[in-house]
Amino acid sequence: MQAIRTVITGTGSYIPPHIKTNHDFTTAAFYGEDHKPLNTPVEEIVEKFKDITGIEERRYADYSLNSSSMAILASRIAIEDAGIDPETLDQIIFAHNFGDMVKDSIQTDMLPALASRVKHGLGIKNPACVAYDILFGCPGWIQGVIQAHAYITAGIAKKCLVIGSETLSRVIDVHDRDSMIFSDGAGACIVECIDASETTSGILATSVQSHCIDEAFYLTMGKSNLPDADPNIRYMKMKGRKVYEYAIKYVPQAMKDCIEKSGLKVTDIKKFFLHQANEKMDEGFVKALYRLYDIREVPDQIMPMSIHKLGNSSVATIPTLFDLVKRNLLKDHTITKGDIVLFASVGAGMNINAFCYRV
């Protein structure tokens, strides 16, 4: 049987131009889950938020764009980067959470599926190119890549377009301080089946977990924190402390599992591409992972981060981060042929996943 590898041959991203700074939140009226005003001065809330998350700015999409239209823009760049004919794609896998959110609407729009909208927008006529969406929380893009890898390994597909796109700015409760975390963006990649005789690049191993008992409802949809808010209008709600404790416990274990399946050591990893949710949490993941190997010192410049300026755009954080590093657009971070990197994410569900990749 011919040996094959699953290789990322092209990447692209769309980062919205509209910047919302932390200072923009200093006029907000924040309320707690009990619908009572927070007693802490808002300037202090914003400053503490920055200290914990590392976020200084985030990007919001223009109302003329939505998740699928941003995805089309990112996909075109990825297709051009890979140098492929889009008509040769076997699958379009679109990871998102809320579909296309229209301004001033309380409904998500997922009919037709966003992947179908991307196929339409790209003008792909080939009926054998199957377009579908996946819902897997923030780890959705990684899950899409893992799914493409499974189809390629099974001989079902040879070329896949995997997308992560979201407009979280349209599902946040402006009266909830957690709203400062979230942002918009889109990232895409082309994943291809390449003969192993032609490349050493490709996915080395994967690891996926779902915890759906006590953890299932750590992220949900609920009414605004604003007193007397319309209960029919629902926003994304997060039990931040629960998510943090869960992630710190399980994500490093999944990362270690993936490294071991690859036959590698943690010291073989050149870069960690982690979901950009919280600076301190991501740093905690890597420190905890190294401690699992009885290593106390984490190498410098091993974890590129975009969260400071781009915020948490859910499924889009990792593909946009990878695209920035691949194009040498993130200071102090580069990757070269033969480097081994690890992608890992955590999010609603609760779900965790990772894959090791040789560049």
C-alpha cells in the first residue's frame, strides 16, 4: 500500500480592520449573573481583565460581512497559496458555532450550511466536492483538519478546504464583562494527500476528547445580565472559572497524549499553536505539559500569540495565528521546513483536541 501524508499546502486568513480597544469598554455598564451592578469601578475591571487575559484589542467585522463571507475571503487566499484549482477539492469543511449572524437579528442563519455558501461564493461547480459544517466549539478548525486527515488516510479524499470563521461580536452581552474577550475573524487551509516519497511534512498524530457530563454546559446561551432584559434575546454565556479549571486539567494531558502517539518528546516541539482564549491559561497549558515530563523551564519564544491584538475569535484563532507565523508576520516567531509543531484547543461541549505536525 502506498504511503501517504496529510499536508497543509496553503493557508489564508481574514482579520477584520475594525479595532475595538480596552478603553472602549470603560463606558460600559457591567452587571453580574445576579443582574446586579458590579461594584468595582469599570476602569479597574478593564485593567484587571487585561492583566488576566493579555487582551489589549480585538477585531470586529463590518456589518457588511458575516462568517461565510469572511470565510470566502480567507479561502481564496489559502487556495492561491496552495496553487490548486478549487474544482479539484473533494471536501469543504466549515467549523463555526453560530452560523451567519445578521445585524439586529436574534436568530442564527445556517440554512443553507455555511460550507455550501462558501462553495457557492467560490464558484465551485464540481458536485463531487462535498460541503458541510461542523460544530465543535472553539476546537472546530482543528477537528476539521483531523476529520480531513481521516478521510485522506481512508482514501476517500485527496484535497480538502478546512475553515474556521466566527463573528462572536454579534452574540456577546455588552453588559457581561466576559464580552471583552471575544472577537471576529476567519482562517482557512488546504489539506492535501501527498505521497510520502515526495515529502516528510504532514500530520504525525492526533488526540481528541469530549467531556459532556458535569462540563457540558460551561458555555451556553442565556439572557443578558442587564436587569429586566428580554429573555427571548439570548447571548453567549461562559462559566469562566469552570472553563479555566477544566482546561488546565485536561488540555496538557491531551497534548502529551498526542506527542507520545507521534513517538516524540516534548523537547522536539518547536512551536505550540494554541487556541487564543486567555494568555495566562495558554501559558499554564505549556507549563503544565512540561511538568508532566518533569521539566520546569519552558523555552522562550515557543508559543506564538495573537490574542493581545486580535482577541478570542473562537474557531478562527489558530488558523489565523498559523497563517501569520507562516507568512513571517508575527514578531519573533518563524517556522521552517522540518520543524515539529503542535496544535491544541479547548472549547464548548466541552471538547479538547490536538495534532502534531511536521512542517
